[in-house]
Amino acid sequence: MKWHDVRKQYADTWVLVEALKANSIDNKRVIQDMAVISNHIDSTDAWKEYKSLHLSNPLRELYIFHTSNEEIEVIEQRFMGVGRKI
């Protein structure tokens, strides 16, 4: 599903989506095809579902967007966390 189709079908709501086809260009994630997992009136509910799904399968490429946005933009950032040697 393309973003413009998601916006039409789920107007003025939060959507939890999974990227089915995406690539990276200039530190931005470009999502060409996505599947809507769920839609929510409240962003808090969307985040709860996101966290649950991410914990069960962290390799899924999940995002939360509001359909009032004409375009979506995902900026890639390198993880700069603290590592621990055992």
C-alpha cells in the first residue's frame, strides 16, 4: 500500500505500519510499500502496540505516522549507545 492510499483509507488517525519494501537514500528511509497493522485515535495506544510487536520481533520495520501528514519522512540515525564487555 502506498502512503497516499493509507491517508485516504485511514483519514485523520494514527496508523501503525510495517514497511514491506523500503530503501535508504541520503540517511533517509524511503518506504515504497507498507501494510497497515492498525489504526488508533490516540497515539499512546499506537505506541503500546508498537512496543509489544517490537519486543516480540525486533527485526520488523514498524513505524507510527499520523495521516494528516501529506508526506512521511524517516531519518536514519546511527545507534551511539554504550556497549558493555563481558
